[in-house]
Amino acid sequence: MIELIKNENSAPLIRSSVSDFCASMGYCELRINHYLKGIKPPQTKITIDGTTLHKKEEVYEKEHFKFEPVTQETLLDFTKDIEFTREDVFTRFEREISFGQKKTDLLFYGRADKVFRSKGTLIIEDSKFPEYKDKYLDKFEPFDDQKLQALLYLNSKFSQTGSFQKECFDIACDNRAWIINIKDKATMESIKIFQGYQTKQAEEFLNQKISRFTMIVLGKLGPQHHGNSKKCVHCRFNDCQYKIK
């Protein structure tokens, strides 16, 4: 969900899951209105299947692979390769946003599919199991919401317990990269792999989305409709008053 928490003696706090932020700023900004009201979209066969398939990946990896424990020493030494078990790392992205003399605190929380470091590069890998895989055949880059998700994870603090006050760490690196793995739901094999480094352009893309999101939540900007009727057809907010019919 997305929450705006106002404090009398400190800056307001905007708290959101990574998935809801990405769905809003990468798919439809009007979702922010729903989330702020506490309205959740219903689960669908697509979302249930996605959860089930991610769980299958997690179980398969645990049954077939064994990873070396990651120590504080190896976290700090970016010359050493490390790899975490799938779905074993929670993320927390925090930032203070200033508008003139006023400040707002941001918190995005999530859980990464796969986190590892190879040859000094921190890599986030995310698996996607689309209902209609043909839409990816002619694409050369991921959708905005998928890229936003990977970038947020890459710039977060990490925890294996989810209790960030007790256990929280950074992963030393000299580069950051993302992999978005599009897989067939039936075979679980890759059908398309997008990958790239976190460039200055990617950082600007993330920062612009974060800034606009903050302004919308605070009521300083109105959300824009994407104007795409196909997006409305596939949106899980079935009773949305903004839906294009």
C-alpha cells in the first residue's frame, strides 16, 4: 500500500511497497489515488500464478544448489563474488526529498528475487511470468515498472531477516546492473532476457519518477492518465472510475 503519514513535529513520511510504487509510476499514476484510500486491487489468476511460480523457483534452487554463507567481510570486499538464496533478501530504500524549505521522508520496502555480486558488480535479477509472452517478442527493453523495480532494489539497503533495526547491510560494489528474466509459465524457461547497467540516464529516470510520485502523494501535482485503453482492460482495479471504456 501507499501511506502518507503526517507528523506534527517532523517531516511527513511517505511509505510504500516497491510493487505499488512501480505499478503507479510505471503503469498508471491514478493507482496512487486508490492506494492512498486503502483500496487494494483483487487478486487474479495472473497474480496468483506469478506467486506460485516464484515459489517453485525458490524451492527448486534450495533443492539443487548450495550457497556459501555471506559474511560481513565478504560484503565489504567487492573483489569477492557472493550470491544470496532466491527470495532471501529484503530491501529498504530511504530518501529525504526537499521542496523549498519543506522536507518529506520516503520509504520503499520490498523483497528482491535474486541478489548477487559478480566481478565487483552488484546484480539484481527479477523473474517475470507473463500471461501473454508474445508482447515481449519485439521489445528491446523492459517495461518501465520492471526497470523501476530493479533500480529501487539496486539502491536499497538489505536485510536477510526483514528486521532492519537489528540487521541491515550494504553490499560493496563498483558497478550496479539489473537482469529482468522473462520466462514461459509452462516450462519456466527464459524466453527473453533484458539486462543493463545503472547508468546516469537510469539514475535520472528513477529520480524523476520518485520526485513526481512524491508531489502526487502530497497533492502538489495531479496524477496523469496514460490514455491507453489496453492498459485499462488489463488493470486489476475493475471498478476504477478513470477506466477508458
